[in-house]
Amino acid sequence: MLRGTIRPLHVHALLRGLRLTGFVNKDAYVKNADRTRAIFAATFEHPYVNAAFEYLATSDQTSATRTPVDGRGWSVFVTPKSPTGWEGLIRFDHTRPNTDLDGQVRERAIAGVAYWFPHQGNVSTALMLDVDNATFDGLSPARPTERRIAVHALVNF
């Protein structure tokens, strides 16, 4: 016989950590030269993982005599967390600054690991090591791949 308490996984408990947001900004450089920014995001927060997906759409017409340039992009990240202070970071961004140019793509991948030290009063302290890799395809002028390795420190009091 099974003893103890078995708690069924309820959908409403998972949905409690889900957030959907959106933002649209529409203005103009000058009369009849519109500029639009739209961002939509879905985030999820849980004691053992945070995750998000964001979508970006842009349209820029820098003057009334030029045709608009449309851009699109998306980003996804996950930060798994352990109860012992360790936390991971995985992020990937994919953007197309000009959707008329199929080969024009910017991509960025970040992976890292962090350790949150035990609290000392009201002070939070963490160290993070990460690798950041960015590629730029089809851009003019051409840009080489950028790779950074960094150690970040946080002291919050």
C-alpha cells in the first residue's frame, strides 16, 4: 500500500507562473515616414526554471521617399536552477534586420553557469561564467564572428 500524500499535477499551478505580454510603439521619423516596433513575449517562472520566448517585428521608413524596411526576430532562453545555488543559462537569438534580404541573419548564442552564494543577511552574491557567440551573415560591411568568454559578479544589498 502506498502511504503519504500524492499531489496531482494541476494545470492551474503551472499556469500561475506563465505571463504573456505585448508592446507596440508606432511613431514617425518625419511626416509619412513611419516607424513601428512590436514585441510579444511569453515567460514562465518556477522555483527550478525560468524560461521565455520573445518575438520582435519592426518597420522603418526613414523618409517619406524611401520604402519601409521590415525586420523580424525571436529569442528564447532557459535558466534551470538547483536548490544548492547553481544556475544555468541557455539563450539563443535569431534576427533578420531586413526581411527582403533572405541571407541577412544575425544569431547569438549564450551559455553559462552561475553560483549563488548563501545569503549573508540581506546581501545576495553570485558569480557567473559564460560564453557568448554571435554570427552575422549577409551583412554589409561583413562582420566576423564574435566570441566572448566572461566572468560576471553580482553583489546586491
